[in-house]
Amino acid sequence: MVAFEVDESALYRGDNLAVMRALARTRSETFTLVYMDPPFLTGRVHEAISRVDRSSKVAFDDRWVDRASYLEALLPRIAAARVLLAPHGSLVVHIDPKTSHYVKVACDEIFGDDAFASEIVWRYRRWPSKTANFQRVHDVLLRYRKDPKTAPRFNQQYEPLAPSTLATWGQKQQRAVVGKEGRRLRSSSTKHASPGVPMGDVWDVGVIAPVSRERTGYPSQKPEALLERIVRSLTDEGDWVLDPFAGSGTTLAVAQRLGRHFVGIDASEVAIDTACSRLSRPVGSAIANR
Ligand SMILES: C[S@@+](CC[C@H](N)C(=O)[O-])C[C@H]1O[C@@H](n2cnc3c(N)ncnc32)[C@H](O)[C@@H]1O
């Protein structure tokens, strides 16, 4: 069922497997990016907390018989998403270190041996928990390419230069001085300003602060700064982005703000209401079509 439609972008309420299979009839190979952030096999029911009166409502149920049943549900959804990707497109699946190795092996099979592109570690800071273990302060984002033979959509992003580099070279771009045998002898600098260091695969992005205006009260809401990095790196303006586990609509809100078309799907009514409230509609357009 369509819960929101503006221009050609849409948010569907329903089971994402059924919706993706229906989309495959008309929209196969359309999407440049599929970002999916499924439930993390927490064994819990997750509640949304109202920002107005602190009341709570069930948002989604993440209880499973065992890990096998969780993977049995997730893997066909990854395969269905792959069908919708354009040849130059990427899937990014966001999971935690409890399941990432299972999902990676499965994705290698679904996408093929050469399709793996990156394992991104999203490192965040949070209130420490009492545990006789190292604090868990990262999630895993696996990126797979639809077709490794096609040049991928990839817009290079940069990180700031390290303080030691700035102290030696200032903002000037470095250049390797190479000897006759092709070996790098030393570094020198050019007169051009450096854009920074090409972005690595360990990302320090803060979680959403409890008092942030961005916080919706929806459980496991991801920060817009994280999605902005993914959307900017892997899509151009006018490209199509799909989020089949849309939740509070972070991906869709970012895609809309950055001029990308989007399709979101979620089975939860609370998710759909939250996501709709984050999406903007051109003045005078029809009310959400529910
Ligand atoms: C971890 S949350 C996504 C959070 C989202 N990335 C955000 O920033 O708000 C996972 C979402 O997947 C949805 N979901 C779980 N199983 C689903 C299914 N089979 N079909 C559609 N949505 C599903 C849940 O309702 C939940 O909103």
C-alpha cells in the first residue's frame, strides 16, 4: 500500500519481500543504491517513544526462533534487492558484528565472488555499558556491487588531513617523487590545495544526541550524517535510492534533501507515520495516499 508519494518517489507500507518482487516487474535495474538496515537479531520488541508525551508504542518485533530463521528471512530480501539494482549500483547492508560474517558469506554467494567492494566500520561513541568485555562501539556496513564488470557509481569523498601532514605540508597537495625503477623516493608538494585524504573504510560518525532535533523517538534510528556519506558517495543527483527497511525514514529524508528519487518500504505503521512526517511535499500536492 502506498503511504506517501511525491513526484515519482514513494513509501510503501508492507512486507518488503512482496513489495520488492512487485517492483521487479516494472523497476528492475533501476536503483543506483539499495541501503538496508534490517533488525539486528536482538531478540527484543522495539518501542518508539513519543517526543511529545514520552508514551511508547510497539515499532517492530525482532524476536526469532534462532539465527538460522533470522538469516532465512533476510537472505531472500537481499537477493530481491539485487534484482532492482542498476548494473553500476551498490547494495549496502548495515548489520552488527554478531551476524556480519554470516551475511557476508551469503552475500558473496548471492552477488558472486568479485562483487564484494567494502566492509565499512561505523565507529561511534556511546555511554559505556558494564561488561567484562571491550565496549561494542561499531556496526558493519557491507557494500556489494551489482555488476563488477561495469564501472560503479562512486564519488570520491575526502577526510581532513592528519595534523602531522598539515604541520609538514600545510594544505598543499602532496606528490610522490619516483626513481628510475619506479620506486617512491620521497614526497614533495604541488601548489594546489589538497582536498584531503581519500576516505577510508572506518568512519567516525556520532550517534544522534538525545536532545537533537533530528531524533524522532523511533528505535534504532540512524544519523543523517551517516546516510549522507553513503548517498553522496554512491549516487548522483537524479539517481534512484531504495530502502526496504525504511524505519523512521532517514535514508529517504537524506535522499530527498540531496535531490535523489527514493522508494522506501516498511511493515510498521509507526515507522510509516514517522517517515512521512520527515518527508516534504511540494506546496499544493496531494495529501498522503493511505
Ligand atoms: C533497524 S530498523 C531501520 C531503521 C532506519 N534505518 C532508521 O534510520 O530509522 C528496521 C526496520 O525494518 C522494518 N522491517 C522489519 N522486517 C520487515 C519486513 N519484512 N518488511 C518491511 N519492513 C520490515 C521494521 O519495521 C523496522 O522499522
